[in-house]
Amino acid sequence: MPRIEVEGYGAFEVPAGTRLVNALEASGVDILHRCGGYARCTTCRVVFSAAEPARMTQAEYNKLDLQDLLGEARLACQILVEDDMALRPLLTLRESGLPDPGPAPHETLTPEPQWVDPAALQATT
């Protein structure tokens, strides 16, 4: 099983293929997901310190590009845990003052993922 190290929370193992936002929340990380995991709000942003996944969904790419966050952060709602990784959540429920993290994300990626290579897309713009 892949191991996730989360700054300030420790390390835990999750089944391969688990949606990162769900893995974090199930492991006690109070990460936000205000849009319910649809790559619409960027509240589930994380920064990788090791093993950032190379592939990205088109929905994540579009949202990060729109918010000028490409290369700065990733959306936990659009990442499947397939390998070990180390990261830090940027927005947490505790720090937000909000009453809840947002609607529960589905177990599978939403919207239906179309995978892209962000480096290749950035090279063409």
C-alpha cells in the first residue's frame, strides 16, 4: 500500500487508487473540499515535498491555470494515490473557521478524468 507523509499529521498507508482528498480526510487531516471534489474551488490544495504525481486531470489543469496556480499547488480531489508521496495541505478546516469541510467527495474522480501531461501543455502555451 502507498504511504502518504503529511506535514503536521504524520504518515499513513492507504489502498492504491484511493482519491487523495478522501485518504487525507479519512486519516484525520482536516482538509477542505468546498466543491465536493469537482475541481471547482481549489480549497483542497496541497504542495508536494516529494513524489508529486506527473499526470494531472484536464479539470485540475484548467482550474490551476485559471487561478494562476500551475506549478505552485495541486488539487487533492483530482489525484489518485498510486505511489508513496509527501505533502502539506494548504487550507484546513481548523484554520478556515468554516463549520464543515464541504460536501463529501465521491470515491471516484469527478468529473470523469481525462489525463494530461501538464509539462507538455505548458510548453505549447
